[in-house]
Amino acid sequence: MTQKSTIPEFTLTIQSGKNRFGEKEGFDCIVIRPGDTLSIVGPTGSGKSALINDIETLAQGDTVTGRYILINGEVPPESFVREPAFKPIALITQNTRCLADLSVEEFLIMHIRARRPGREYLLAETINLANTFTGEEISLKSRMSGLSGGQTRAFMIADALIIGDTPILLLDEIENAGIFKNRVMQSIQGGNKAVVLVTHDPYLALTADRRIVMRYGGVSSIIEPTGQEQDLVEDLALIDERLNKIREKIRLGTAFSSGSSEALMIAVGQGVTYK
Amino acid sequence: MKLLIIAGPPSGGKTAVIRQIIKNLPEDALPAFLKIDVVHATEDVELAEEFGIPVKKVYSGDVCPDHMGILVLDDALNWAKSLSRNTLIIESAGLCLRCTPYTTGSLGIAVISAISGTNSPLKMAPLLALADVAVVTKTDLISQAEKEVFRESIRKVVPSIDIVETNAVQGTGLRYLMRRIDNHPDMGSEPVVLRGSPPLGVCTICIGKKEIGWKNHFGVIRPLDMPEPIYRGD
């Protein structure tokens, strides 16, 4: 965590709706408490993004799924949905483009004004955090529309964490824009936030406290790890680490001549590590 | 008669919003639809086919479409009444954004696309400022933070306007617009007047003279270095 949170605690409840065939989903309700991490997995088109969109818009039976989202066990006040200043949820969508014709600084100032005015001192902190997630540095003078996909994603995550500073954070596939996902996860977790992430990344999926499995537009099951997956998680951590090392070398222009053991042996040159 | 006037720039999603409105109107609602455009529009045919409702279309040709809309509005209300309809939906052409077609007694709905640029609400100030509701479309194409920044930009122009964010193709979030429409009263017997004054464009360009430069024209003209338009002529 990069900042102390003064945000109130919220419990979020998802009440089941229907899948694409009109069948009841494979759960009655999911209760998400502060500090929980849940992953959402499933094939493309299975309804993963629709689920987090239901949460973000605090659906009241008025979306295709018919789900209801409660906060602290009750129907949330309208201001939670419509007024960013009261909204307890930040969502990082899959968008890797920002169309706002503003500089990064202007964008942040307007977002601070929308969320909670008077916090202009957070500008530098937000940019610094974003720059720990991305290899290419963002400055306050950059144009929003000129940011790369990875920069945009890194920026939006930092913005959600620092400007949004909400008790509930929804992330749609953070792994796919080439940003440092482990640094993102470190920043997110441990702050008593409830985190729900859509992911195709095996390590992220399995390390969550609960795993929501999607099928045909609805939740088909919820898996609560009982410890039996721990060995697999440890294996995955090692595989992930190896993959990361090789990925970084490739990104920095290394050429390889033989197998993967060699790829791991070559040291990443000094001075080329990302900030 | 309930009168809904929907205005906004071209390709902003006005027709998609109107589709959702028609789909979600209460059962006893009998809508009719009028489209005003300059030279080409197909919305009337599409909506008639899709919903089987009476529709009408007016092409304004050389005349400003918003002025045209104002001129035909009274007849349009009578037309809808003669067909025993109780809801008239009017879709503006959405051109210069300087005119505001909203009238007393109507529900004025400005439709703006979320991808039209952060400063676009400032550029269409009168169109937004006199509306009752701003519907922001295509919000599925932008991030949550951008959505909130865009909302802030609208608030700069009209601090108190009711903002409804939607992906109008899916209809997400439109429950708030439908509630507003349901609660909007029918028109009373008072005469209907415009909420704002449309700008006048009375010069010889209006009547088809094509020369450039103010020296070639009469009426309300303006040289580059003059701060305000002046009248030239008798």
C-alpha cells in the first residue's frame, strides 16, 4: 500500500441471476468482505466482464443477468451508483486507450475534482506509482491520448488506487498490457481492500481466496481452495518467475542460442532494469 | 401528450437512446416519432419497421434544421394528437449545437457520446445548459476514470444537470432516464415556447449567395477585426 486509507469498510453481496440459457447460476450469494481477493475465470465470452460490470453498476436486476448487488446487505443508495464522489468501487477496464484530449495532469486534476476535491497533492504520488508498473515513464505533461497501452493501464491502476482510493477494486485482465503485474498485485493487496480480478493468468487465478468459474454467461461454480492446490501454486510461482526473467531479457533485446536453462543463466545487463 | 425532445451531435447515439426509450416505455404509452434532418435520414423508416409506430420526417434543405423543427413543432403535436398518440418523440438533426430545440413543457434530453472529447460539453454549452437530462452514450468504450472526468466536464457547464451514463445499444443505466420520463408530466394547455433564443442568421448567405467576404453581403455581417456583428443594408 502506498497510502493510508481512511475509507469506510463495505461488505458486498452478489445475489445470483441467470445464465444465457435462463438457468439459475451455480450459487445463491457471494459475500465479499474487506481484504478478500477473488478471481474470475472462464473462456472468452463466458460473462466475466459482465459480472464485474454488474458489480460496478450495482445492478438491481436490470442487466441481462438479472443479478442484484447489495452493499452491507442492503440495496445501495443511488448516489453510490451515480455520483463518483460516493462510489465505493473502482474498475480498471480492459481499455488500453484513453481518448480524453487532456494532459495527464489535467486529467488527474479533473478526476480528483470528481472523486474528492482538494487533493491535488496526490498528483506526483499517482504518477510515481504508475511508473513503477510500466517500463516507459509517464510524465504529468504527457497527453492522455498519447500514452501507450501499457502506460494507460498502469496509469489507470495508479489512479484507481490513489485518486479513487475505494474499498472495492475490480480489475479486468491486468496481465495483458505488458505491465509488471506482480508489482500491481503488491500495491493492491494488504490494504484491506476487497479485490475482484478477471484473469487468464494461472498464478493470479489460483492465489485468490476464492475463484469464480464462469460458463455460458453465468457463474457455474465457486471454488474455495482448501490447501490442496498449494503445491501447484508453488510450482506456478517458480514457472512464473522463470517466464518473467525470460520475458524481460527478450524485451531488452537478448538473443538466445540454446535451451531455456541458458536463457535463465544470462544475466540481465546492468542499467537496463526498469524503474 | 408527453413531449420528448432529443438533441445532440451527429453519430452521438440519439437514435440508439430513442430505441431504448420506445422499448421501455410503459405499456399504455403510444409513441409517435418525428425526425428532423437536413438532406438524409433513415431513422423514421427503421423505427416504424421495428416498433410499428407512426413516424414522420422533415428535411430542412437550405434552412437551418433547428429553425425548421421549431416551425413544424406545432403541426407535429397536432399530427400526433390526431392519431391518438400520447407521447411524441422528436429527434433533432444535431448540427451547429447553438440552437436549443427544447421547449416549455417538454423533457429536453441532450445525447452526447463519451468519446467525443473532454471539452465537447463546453463547446455545446447551450444545447446542454437548457436540457433536463444529459445522456452520455458509448461509456463501454472508455475507462471508469474517463467516464468520471467526462461527467466532471459536463458539470462544469451545468452543475445540476441530471447525468445518465449508458451503453445505449445494451441499454445499461437507462433506468434513470426511464424513471425521469415516466415522472414527466403531460403538456398543459399553456402555449409552448422555446426555452432559449436561437441565434438569427439573417444575411444574404442564408438566401443562397455564395461569394465569400462580408463586402459581398448584406444583412447581419461581420468583418474579421470587428468584435461584434453589424447590420449592413437599408
